[in-house]
Amino acid sequence: DTECLTAAGPSPAQQAVHGEGEQLAARLLAALPFNEREVIRLKFQHDLSYREIARITKLSESNVGYLIHTGLKSLRQQMAVIQGAVS
């Protein structure tokens, strides 16, 4: 009688793909202009509201929203180009 044990969580291959995706995202994020990079970091890494980000960065809430929108749009476009080149 042998038992089959399966690990809970992603396989090594899935971990490698995820790690590569994180590295790519970090490189693309680093290429953004400072203000876009900073507001995206505060929003997604620190889960702050637009109001909190505005207070920290001394920008208006509408400017924070614009920078997040513009930065994410740029990241999506760059990812699409990279994925198109890989396919």
C-alpha cells in the first residue's frame, strides 16, 4: 500500500512562470514615469485609497486617478506587445 502525497499549492513549473511574470511586471513598472509608478505602488502594494495617495503625494485625487489609469494602460499595452512577440 503506497500513499500518494500531493503538495498543496503551485507546482515548481507554475512557480517559475509566476516568478517570471512578477519580474517582467517589476521591470515594466520601473520603466514608467516616477509619478505613475509611485501612485500604482501605493494603490496596489499598500492598498491605499485615492484620497490617501493624494495626501501622501501632494497631488489632487483626480490627478492620482489619471496617473493610475494612464500607468495601467501603458502596462497593459506593453504586456500585449510582449505577449504578441512570444506567441
